[in-house]
Amino acid sequence: MGWDRATAAHVYRRVGFGATRATLEQATGIDAVLSDLLERRQHDSLLTRGVDKLMALEEIEQLQAWWMSLILRDRAPLVERVALMWHDHFATSHDKVGDVRLMHGQVQLFREQGLGDFRELMHAVGKDPAMLVWLDGNANRKGHPNENFAREVLELFGLGIGNYTERDIREAARGLSGWGVKGRQFVFRGQYHDEGLKDVLGSRGNFSGEDVIDLVLAHPACARHVARKLLEEFAVPTPTDEQVTTWSEVLVGQDWNIERTLEQLLRSELFLGPTSRRARISGPVEMLAITLINLGGSRAVAPRKLARAATEMGQALYRPPSVKGWDGGRAWIHAGTWLARHNHLTDLAREHGDEFDFTSGISESATEMPDLVLAQLLPDGASDELVALARRAAEEADEHREALRRIVALVLTAPEYHLV
């Protein structure tokens, strides 16, 4: 597999949130790029310490802005990419939880364990206070089982539809009875736990909540379910059954370690080849982050403004629309959200064009400017129509900066730019 600027941009776009022009120019090969992305794990200490004061305000909008600031600083891109993926997978919303500390704690869990052993992550999520509030853990008691958490453990988190029965859900709920929250901590209330025999996924026993999760993890469908999630996020939006089988075997062979599985995936032809590039519609958070980082303007726009823009585009951090998370794909693009994308990106180009680092050194030549902008924002190549429109915009502008703003706005609002 050959290596060029477009390949480097693809890796940084998918594994992190884009790269500046200088970073792309220094990218010498997949080994160097993956080493860079895998080694960057530490956020700015000022940012991490500051979150406690933000949470004291008890405003979810402040926490949304803080997460955007972590992403834009680009100090731990893969950590934040994976945290965002698990936030969608184990979708939990502040709208019901109503506690910013619990919401922050859950995403911190994804940061700390999201690249480790999925089995450990699954157990940790099962006892996460935000999750138990979200799916009514306190209401799950012996004699009156609440099936909400059990259903999602089987349907959304571990197995996928078609790999369990309604009886499995009822029996799993009995095993999970007694799990709840006291204050902001997980608590097991033994008096509410059903001690009777249970039949879960073909096994019979006096199962505890931990046993139920282990039975889900041991089911053959679980590795496939997790592998499909990784493929959809990083490689192809609609993986084939054969691809899912192959990468589920890799996952198990890597002892369920997400980082090692991803490192193998990211070196594969499936990821680096042409079918993976610009293959899915970008979500609002990643699209905004990729745009600002690509343009070298990650500090040009207030994170709170960007978090609000992502919300208007259909992705409110800490507020997924349902237990299924965000639908993604074409669901990101409809009349209302596309208008929001267009308006915010146009405003970004017009209001902050002078602040983008990548513009330094760009010639005032009307013939060179469009090619330089396109090379940074669409290194895989742009359509002939977009190239022509960019060149015409440069020729018609009255002065250099206005031409630059027009071209950037044109590219950012082009449909092909919204593919990642």
C-alpha cells in the first residue's frame, strides 16, 4: 500500500480529528502516524483540573464546551475519538440523569477504559451510576424486576437484535436485581436481589448481575457485535458478515483488547484502502473538530459556540436522543440539520478566515489559492465542478482575504467535504 498526503489525512481524520498542514507534511508513513496517535494520551493539566469548577455550576452546556475543548486541543485524539464512540454505544442522556457529575464520570470511564479490555469496560458500565439512573436500576427488585437495563445489555450493548429472547431479558433482569445507586455511588442491595434459579442465554443457575454480564460476553454474538461497532466507526459504514467475522476473531485473539485490535485494523488494507475513505457522513462533533484542526484554527472559536453548533446540527454531547444513541449516517443530513451545517460553516469561514494558521504563506495568486485550500481540506481530490467553482470564486473576489474566505466557505459546504 502506497503512502501519500491523502493517506495521512485519512488516518488522522478517522483515528483522531484531522491534522494541520504542518502535521500532514511531517507524516512519513503509517508507523509514524499511528505511533503519534497512540502515544498522545495526556490532556493539558489546566483543562483537566478546571472541570471540577465547571461541574460546580451544574450546567451541562459548560461540560459540553469542556469536552469540545479537549477534542480541539488534540492532545489525546484517539482517547477522545473512542470516548465519543462508547458514548454513542452506551448511550446515556443528561435529560434523565440530571447530574453533570454522573455524566462526566461516565465519559471519564470511557476515556480511562475505552481502549482496554472490552469485558472490563462492560462490567464497569454495568455498575456506572449514570447508567443505572438512566435505565432504572433502583427500580429493579426481587418480585418486581425492571427490564430496562437487562434489555439494553442484550440488545444494544452486547449482542444485537436477534440473539436473545424475551425470556432471556426477563431472567437477566432477575440476575441484575439489587443493583442501584446511593448518592453518586453504585450500591448492591442484597435484600432486593432475586436469589432464585434463572435461565439466561441457554444456561441455568443462581446468576448474579456479574454472571449475567459474563454470559453476554461469552455469547458468540458479542464479539461480532463489538467488532461491527469498531468497523463502522473506523473502517466501513456497512461491513460485510465476512468482515465482521474476521475482526471478531481478531478481537478475541487480542484478548478483547480494543487498542491492540484497532492497531491491527488501522494497518489493514480494509482501513487504508480506497473503499474506506470518505465512506460515511461525518457526525457534527467530529466534522467541526476536523474542520478547525485541519484549518489550524482550533483555538479560533470558543468551544461553547462549537458545542452549541453541534447541538443545532443534531448532536448534543451528553444528550443522545435515545438508548440507541445517534442514528448517524444519512440521519445527520436532513433539511434542518443541513441548513445548520451550511450556516455555521459559512460563518466560520467568514468570521475567522484571518485566524486560520494554514493560510499563512498562501500566495495572493488567484490561480494558486484554490488548489492550496483544496489540497488541505480535500486531499483525496475534489470534483471538477468544485475545483471550477473555487477558481471562479478566487477570480471574482475583490481582494486576497475575501477570496480565501469565499473558497474556504465553498469547500466546507460542499457535499463531499461532509464525508469522512
